[in-house]
Amino acid sequence: DSSTSRGLGDVYKAAIDLHGYDTASAKVATNDFISDNIILKKDKIIIIHGIGTGLVRQAVHEVLSQNKYVSEYHTLNLNNGCTIAYLIIDNK
């Protein structure tokens, strides 16, 4: 049953693509995306920020490092234009 599996496929369902965003918009979108996924009880999200100059990635990582609901994050091993973040979900 795919609705109960928690594999890598779930990560890609909870994804946001920030291509074309400036750093300020990327920060707002990332915080909103985290909030939405907390409500949806998704504990893994992927943020596609692209490679480019690295400014959007830096902005995203700044938000992730400061958000109390993010337990850890890292760029995707095979694609450093993406970051996976793990969220703290209250299961009550």
C-alpha cells in the first residue's frame, strides 16, 4: 500500500522548485513550505534550488538552519541543486 510506505518516493511528493526565485522570495517560500508540511505531517521534504550562483541555496540553508522544526538537512548526494530536510513532526 503506497499510502503507508515512507520510502524515497514520499520525499519527492513533498517538493518545491525554487528555480527563478530571488533570495528573499526563496526564504519566504521555504518557510511556508515547511509550515505546510508540518501540518501535513510530512517529515521529509525536498527543496529544489538549482546550482547557479549558489545564492538561493545559501538562502534556503539559512532558513533551514534557523527553523526550529528542521532537525537536519543536506544537499542531495547525486544532485547538489537539491536539499533534503528532515522535519520534527508532533505525532499527537
